[in-house]
Amino acid sequence: MRASDLQIDWLKCLVAVVDAGSLSAAAPDLHRSQSAVSMQLQKLERAVGHTLLLRGPRRLELTTEGQALLGYARRLLDLHAEAQAAMQPDTLQGRVRLGVPDDYAARYLTPVLRRYAARHGGVEIELDCEQSTSLIPRVARGELDLALISRDNAQRGTLLFHEPMVWVGAPQAEVWRRDPLPIAVYEDGSLARKHALTTLSLQGRRHKVIYHSSSLAGQIAAVESGLAVAALTQCSAPAHLQVLGMEHGLGPMGPMAVAAYRSRASRGAAAVDELHRLLVQTLRQAV
């Protein structure tokens, strides 16, 4: 069998297994048994003549050839879905309950919703803006169909990109010179809060939380007023605030892993399927 004989179902299996993290986790999404998923992957490996996944006791790891094929598989599946949609009239109806943190709404979600609304005007979008710590359990409970989130673990949703975290302060205030350092943070449980406090602790930098809120606007207001510095996602940091670094005694933070996370109850819902596909396609290409 030649490499040109690749079947869409095999490629779907590869992408689903990588995104889910294991064969067992991918099986329900593919509506196949775990053994059937394994067989599809074996057929794909025979077709291309390479081992694509190394199966460890706890996780799967892509080989060099698997990583290369994964990129082609995603593009082929996107084109396949577009071709199917182009050959059918727009009959999508219903409602999609969508969640997004304030940080990501304007920069990342707006272009996706603009494209979706232009194609599927019959679908009602119900949008909730909350922090990822609130959105994740709501998706898990089925209260939301889909959300753009900062991942709390490597198996959560479909990874889209990594968003840098930056320290910001008011240029004239020079709050970064104070000891202990006054900081504004998000609520308990927030990944951004955890990143900030962990970084300061590792540096041995004395600090004091003087403001905390679940609101991005609140964080920015605290910084603008000269009360504190804050750790924000790069996409949400206003241009008029100063980005602070090692020269200000503030070390680098790890990035946020941003993912598309959907509820199990929404599997097979055409309106959600299409928005999820468009979200993944747009953001994986754009960033």
C-alpha cells in the first residue's frame, strides 16, 4: 500500500488520539472501540511506512514522522470539512452556548465569530465571559457547549496556541521598585495568579497582594492607578502600560496553553461541531 492511499478515517484517528492524549480517551469521540482506533492507526502507519506514535505506559508521543504527518492531517481534515459544507446549503439552526475569558475575547474570538455569523446566520450564539477557572467546570457539567480556555492540564480540550504572560506597570509610577512588591492578581484558583506568585517565590522577590478580582478591567485599573503591578496575558496588556522584565527585578513567566474545550453532551450537535472546527482552524493558522 502506498502513502498516497491515506484514508480520511485514519487521519481522523491520528488527530483525535493526539488531541485526547490516549486511545481510550479518543475512542468515544470517534464513536469506535479502543481496539478499532488502534487498528486504524496501525493501518495508517503501514500506509506511510513509519511508526507515528510511541505508546508509553502513561502517554503517547509523536515520532518525527508523526509530527510531520499531523500537520498535513489537520489541513486535509479542514479542507474535507470545507468541501462538505460547500456542497450543502446552510441548514444550521439552533444555539451554541459559548464561553471565553475577557483576555481572549477581542483578539481571538471576534474574528472567529465574524466568520461563523457570516456563514451560519440561523445559529444563535449565547456568549459568557468568565475566567477559565469558572468556564472549565461549566463545560464539564454541560452548562456550556464550548469554551476558549487556558488549560489547567495537558489533556484538557484541543490545544490551539501558547499565549505569553507579561508583567505590566504604570510607566510613571515605578511600582516595581517597592519592597515588598504590591501586586494585583486574579481570584484564587486562577492560572495567571498561580503563574505570578510562583515566579515571584522562585525569584525570592518579596511581594504583597493588595488587589484581587476576576475582572480584567479591574486588574488594569489597579495598574493604571499606580497601586500595583500585574501579570497579564500579552494579548490583553494595554499598549499604554509598561512591560516589565528582568531589568525591573521581575523574571519571565511560563505561557498559557490556550485550548478549545467542548462538552461531551454537545458531541454531534452540528452547530457546535462547525464552530469548534472554525475555532480550531482559525486560531491554529493565525497564531
